[in-house]
Amino acid sequence: MKRIGVAALLGAVAWVVLPSAALAQDAARARADATEGQMTDDERIALTLGHTASAIPGRAPPPAEARPGAGFVSGVPRLGVPALYETDASLGVTWIAGARGNGGTQLPSGTLQGATFDPALIERGGRMIGAEARAKGYNLMLAGGINLMREPRSGRTFEYYSEDPLLAGTLGGAAVRGIQSNHVISTLKHFAINPQETGRAFMNAAIAEDALRESDLLAFEIAIEQGDPGSVMCAYNATNGVQSCGSSFLLNKVLREDWDYQGFVMSDWGAVDAVDYALAGLDQQSGSAIDPQPFFGAPLKALAASDMNYGNRLGEMARRVLWAIYDNGLDAHPAAIGTVDAAANAEVALEVAREGIVLLTNADGILPLGPQVKRIAVIGGHADAGTLVGGGSSKVLGDDGPSATVPLNHDGTAAFAAMLDQTYNRSAPLAAIRAAAPDATVRFRDGRYASEAAMAARQADVAIVFATQYQTEGYDLPDLSLPGGQDALIAAVAAANPNTIVVLQTGGPVRMPWKDQVKAVVEAWYPGARGGEAITDVLFGKVNPSGRLPITFPQSEAQLPRPVLDGLDSVEPNFVGVGAPGQVLEVNYDIEGSDLGYRWFAREGAAPLFAFGHGLSYTSFAHEGLSVARDGERLVARFTVRNTGQRAGADVPQVYLADAAGEPMRRLAGFAKVELAPGEAMEVEVPLEWRTVAEWQDGGWTVAAGAYRFVLAPDALADGPVATVDLPRRRIEP
Ligand code: BGC
């Protein structure tokens, strides 16, 4: 039998700071100190004041040296300090309305990446987009969005990885490692906790510290340890009454004092209200033309000259920016326009998509489709044009731009139309299906009329409905329904043809009132540059699906901690999320505390539509012989995974804490992704994350003495082999 440790499985050799990396970090610090010591205050200010890199009507124009993108920070040529050329974002080098004259290779959405449960693959994706950023002249990516999906209706759910801190932190760290391997700084964001878009600039996320430490902050803590990001971006929202970018608790205490973070903190665009954010730990004001004032320019310089606190901080701020530059070798390896191997990069996007598509149901084994299927009706979802692309600052399109565009709410937001409109890339599922089934008759109906779609379905062996839920930054979803009458369309098609398959392209969960009327549901998320092909590979069995849900699918909004999204009835939807002077939207996250997502369902004893971690395969797996033991400082799970079916496939065994010293709960403590040939078995060893076993108490992590029961399960709420281990009391200081 094969044996494999999780470090090999996850390609995670860089998870601990290796001595050589620590030495390099020290060297970067020494260089930063030396350079900063030679600087004038004007030069220090150059590093703390960010500029916009695209013209914004009515605002200061970008500096002449800026490259079209998200932001620009001047360098100090006299001392060999490079300028920062900043581009969004986590899914690739962004489109910026075509301003650069070319696009970028679009990775699948963050949610799809989360569904891969495969850090090594996500690191590869990061390497690819980081290399593209470099070749397009950028040396800093605003990539690394790892906010937990506390609010599945958030318009940015598609950008993030998971509702679970271990999964989000692990994948976020992997993406950052990949990007930074190109001498390009990456940015973890949005710190913290930024769960919804409605009123994003004036909402206050209220949550007790212990709950925050065990959830959203834990994701950042893990990602920082594993990814060593050069920068962290603070969020728009207030956390416990203080704007996140001016929160000394978040920036000075948590990030610096507790986590010993060495890099710099930049603000989100338009998130700075005052110069004293510098004292709270903010190092760089981004896109300052958007803020009321360039606070970290002349106002900061004047204060630094008259007030020692500001003077000392200005030096420290500059040193932190310099550290990130030196630690990532930006000066020795300047970003320069180069060539991009678009075909090779699209292969990476394709591979990610293939691993993150989730097979939710598959009655009667209707999938994969075989050669006996001769008449196929493809319906809806602009499947003739391409696959759906998430909107906002993270929007990536290929060089040729969108294949189809549906305008979104142009009332007052025309200036942002290119970011917000619902666009499709050029990877059309219809063309891919025709290529995969050359002997079948494949007909397409756009789905605007259910009657027409049903007629086409009736005449086919199989009907495949493509259903979409568009998400964009700036706008939350009012509910989890499929918009635009798609539920009725699916019901009509399912009534016309018993062999109906639904392919979802959604940013996150949706309700499925028709679930039991269709044979199969495939969740394809926003599948990226070659999404049409990846979906088709799964439908026809070229790829055996191995994605698992990184987020719970509730049966309805009534099951959520907040059945109605806060602000839905009182805030006019608007992209920037700014309110009236003094307006505050209070959102209470103490309802669920650290028990968000599947933990909430476990706590409530509620059954979701699909649990976190769920995902089917065309083969079957058995899990056997779980043991959990202390191994020095480590807590390790060992078990066997066996492929009991007829096809090769990959499984995602998940180890959950089920009972902590007498307290029942569900917490993901470790996971692996294993590839197995038919009949093959593998012994797997997974280190468990102590902090998911511990509670945050009195300024540190405490594991209470007692018996801890773990379950090895195919999803967060399922049963499976159990193992109990007695643990002595343990205190882990941050
Ligand atoms: C977003 C950030 C993004 C920034 C720069 C903001 O609207 O919240 O995620 O990096 O814009 O484009």
C-alpha cells in the first residue's frame, strides 16, 4: 500500500519559515533600515502615499509614470528604490476596461479554487498570474482575498476561498507564495472582516474578540504564516466601532505585536479618513485621490516634522514598505514588459477549473454522458458565448475582451460600467460540447422562453440547462434565488425531459427548488479562461470530478444567522458603499460568532441543502482506520483511503473535530487531496491545526484538558470513522 504524508500531498514544503528564509528576511530588514536612514522626509513620504493609476473624473490625475492599473507608488531612484506598479487581483491581471490594450489569463473564481482543496494547485495558479503581472510591468498584485464567507449573499463571495478559516488561510497562503515567487509582492486582503458589500464603507462589523480570533483572523494568521505576503490591505468597514484602516487593535496589536508581521499595511481604495491612521498602524494610503485628502502626503510630512510620534512612525512606515520590496527582490528583478505564453497559462486555468467543479447530485449515474447520447439540448446561461465572469475590481478578461455583456444597474454608476456589467468570456460551453460529442445533434436555445426550451428538451435525449447567478463587488444579492425566472425555466425543462442536467455558474450558494426533479447538478462556479471546456470535460467524463464545496449551501435564507441581509431595506445599492455623514450600518456577527457556515448548521442541528465539503465522484471511496495522536508538538491524524469504484479519481478526506472535552462541535482540523487508481488504497497522514482544536482565551490559545473526538468524514456534517485522543491542557501564545 502507498503511504503518503500531507506535506507531499499538499506540496506544502514552505509552510514553516525555513532558516534560510528567516535569514533572508533579516537581511531585508537590515537593508531597509540602512536605506531608510539615508532618506529625506520627502522620500519617505513617496513610499507612504499611493496614487490612483487610472484617471477618475474630478480627482487628481495619476502621475505620468503610472501604468494603467489599480495604483502607483513613487520610488526613490536616488537610492535604487523601485516604484510600485499595482494591479488587481486574485483571479488574474485585471481587465481595467481594456485600458492596457490587453487582458490576462482568467483563473476560475476564488470559490472554485476553494473547492479544489488543493494548495499545490492554487500555488501554481498564483505563480501563473504573478508571472503575467510581471510581464505586463507590475511588481505588486492586490491578490490574496481571503475573507471568510460569513454572508453568502455578499457580492464578493466569488472572490474568496471559503467559509472555513483553515481552508481559506491555507489556500490564500499558497496563492501568495505562488505570486511572490515572481519577485512580485502580493497582498492579503481585506483585513478584517468585510463580510458584505451593502454599506461597505459605513458598516460596523460587531463581533467579540475571541470569536474573531477563531474565525476571520485565524484565516489571515494562517495565510501570513504560510505565504509571507509583502503587504496586507485593510478593509473598508469598521470592526467593533473603529474603521479597519484606523484600528490600532487590528494593525498594531494583532498584526504586529501578536503575529510579528513584517510587511506593510496599505489601505483599500478610499478607506482613509484621517492622518492619524498612521499612528494606528496604517503604512500606506492607497489611491489617495479617492480619499478626502492625500493624508499621507503633505499633512503627514508636516506632522512628522513637529511631532515625534509621527516622525518615528514615518520612518517605520517607509522601512516596512522597503522590507517588502527587498524581501521580494523587486529592486534586483525589476518588472518589465515581457511576453506571456497565453496558451500555457490557460492550461493552468483549465487544470484549476477541472479540480474545482463540484458534482452535487447524479441520480441514476446519468453523468458522465456516453456515446449513446445522440440528441442534446443546451439551454440558457449564454452557453453559446462563454462562461460567466465575476465583476468589480477583480474582473479579468482575455485579450479579446468579453463575448457578451449584460448591463448592470447604470443608475449613477455609469463610470464603473466596465467593471460592473455582467460579462462572459470566450470559452463557450456550447462549442466545447459540440466538440466532445461530434456525432450528436446539439441544439441551443437561449432560455428566454421556457416554452421554447421545453420543446427543445422534449426532442432531446438529454437537456443541459446552464443557470447563472452573477456577482459583482459593490452589490450584494438580495437573496439566494437564481435570478430572472431561471427556476421556472429549469422546472419546465425538467418536466419536459426526465434526463435534465443543471450546470450552475454561481458565485456562491443558490436555492434549488427543482433539485429533485433533475438528474444531476454540476456546480461550475465562474470557471475561468477555459471554463466551457472544463465543464464539458466533467459532463463527458474526461475528468472525474473532485471538487468539494468550500461553502455551505443552505436550503433557504431562513437557515442563515441573518435571514435578511442587513441594510437590504435601508441602503440604496451603490458601488462605493458610502453613506450619509455619520451614517452607520450595524451588523451583529455575534449571532454566530466563530460558528459561521457549517459550524452554524452543526450548532443549530439544521440540515442544509448541501453541506460544506460535499462533492460526488464517478468512482467511490472508503475511509478506514482513523487514529489521532500527538507526535511531539504535532497532532496527527492517520487513516486509509481506498478507491472502491471502477475509475481513477481524487478524494478529499476531511478530519473534523467533533467533540472538544465534552463540547460537541464541528471544526475542520485537517484535510488532504489524494489521487487513487481503481482498487488502490493509500495510508494518509494529516497534521491537524492546533488552533482549530483550541479556544481563544485571555490573549492566547488554550486547549482544555480532556478527550477530543475527531471524525473522518466526506463532508462537514456526515459521519465516518472516529478517533478519540486525550489531550493535556496546552497554552499556545500568539
Ligand atoms: C477593492 C479592492 C481592490 C481595490 C483596488 C477596491 O474597490 O475593495 O479589493 O484591490 O479596489 O482596485
